[in-house]
Amino acid sequence: MRIDLHTHSSCSDGTDSPAALVRAAAAAGLDVLGLTDHDTFAGWDEARAEAEQCGIGFVPGAEVSCRLAGTSVHLLAYLPDPTDAELSSMLERIREGRNARVPHILERLKSLGIELTPEDVAATSRAATSLGRPHVADALVAAGYAADRREAFDRWLSEGKPAYVTRYAPEPAEVMGRVVAAGGASVLAHPRGRRSRYVLTDSVIGELADAGLAGLEVDHLDHDDAVRQELRGLARDLDLVVTGSSDHHGAGKNDHDLGCCTTDEGEFARLLERARANAERSGRATPEPFLP
């Protein structure tokens, strides 16, 4: 069974609609797809309906933006109750932070001699529930300033680069607690990729595991073989689920093909069991995955 639990649609910063993403997953030979758009549940219904038509499994989730010690980290939230008022409010505030920083990014770009308007950014956003750095990157590409998103981030938009602007994001422990209370299960996304490797130490991950973290995303293109082996050992020591995924964004990340990294079937079963256990403890009627 081929299981890819971390993908993005045009509801956040992917380039395919939720339905088109599901069709692409089926064409790529996936058996189960997880949709984890940034800070939103907006694509769930469309993706699930298409999964039922295509006959592949579907797991609803979200990739929630967090901040730890001033550094951006991401938490994958699987199967939370989407009607949970506190979780929904948290996600709305995160999305508002995304929108609010775009004008500040454009001002910094302008100071560097790069002229973009909010309308230029909006034109690249498709059906996104909020605007963000990837949409600014796409506007830079469309205007001829960069060849692709990666160049735009490397030159201007990544943390530490001249047009980077911080925004609101809660700490991962706070997000995880809210996800657990909403009957979902949390997995740290690419914990040793990018700058998150500096703050998500073994001891920090251990503290999160004690507080209810369900798993670690181990098999990811941000992790080389040595890092993956290290994280597997840590997951084993902490009794955490091991997941793997593509982090697919359509044309937004050309090297993150659907199914390039996958989750073991047994680990997937463990993840679903932890979500069900959290739902039972919280008394939440959480969404069931579609598994044909």
C-alpha cells in the first residue's frame, strides 16, 4: 500500500485544486492521500468526494504554522473535529497573520527595487484561503524576477533573507493541545529540515511526546539518510508513529512528486488508532478517513 500523508492544494499554496490533486494521486498509483493544506480545512469535502469517485483512500488534515524560539516549525494535524471553535479560531488568526504580512513583504521588496502590487500576489493565489510567501514567490516568477519559487525564497523570502517578515504563529505545544482536544493526532512535519532542526532537539521532541505528540515525519526530502535513521531511533525510543510523505505542492515544488516518500501501512494504522483514541477521550465526533 502506497500512502502519502502530506500534500497541498490550491486552498493554500499548492497549484492543483483538491479534486485535481486527488486525481493526480490516483494516477501516481497512491492508495491513500492525506490533504494537509496550511492552516485550513477548506479542501476536505472536495477532496473526499473525488477520492470516493477515484477509489483511493483519503485522510483529512492540515499543516499548522507554529513558532518555537523565534523559528518557524510546522505541525501536521490529522482528523481533528473541524467544528471545534477554539481550533478554528486559532487557524483563522494564523491565516490573518499570513494576509497581514504580505503588504510588509511588498514594501521590503520595493526597497530592493522590486515592484509588485497586492493585486499581482492575489492573481497567483487561485482558491487559497489566505495569501502567503509562496504566492509572493509566484508573483515574483510571473513578473520575471525569479525562475521559480525556490529562487524567490532563496534570494528574498526565506527566514534571514531581505524581504522576510515574521507573523503570528502559536507554539507547537499549544497547537498540539488544541488538536488533541479536538480529537485529532499531531505529527511534527520535517522536524530536521530547514531551520526547525535548530529548535526541535531530541529533548524538545521528548517533551512534546510526553504531552501527546503522535508522530514524526521521518521520510521527507528535507532529511538525508543519516537524519532519517536518527529520527527512526528517536521515534522508537519515544513510541512515536513514523510517517513519510512527499510534501507535494504541484508545480510549486517540482521535485516533490506525489509518492516520492511514503508511510508504512502499519505506521498508518497506528496513527489512525491514536487519532481515534484522542477522539474517544475528548468526546469528539471527528471525521473518519475514507478507506475503500
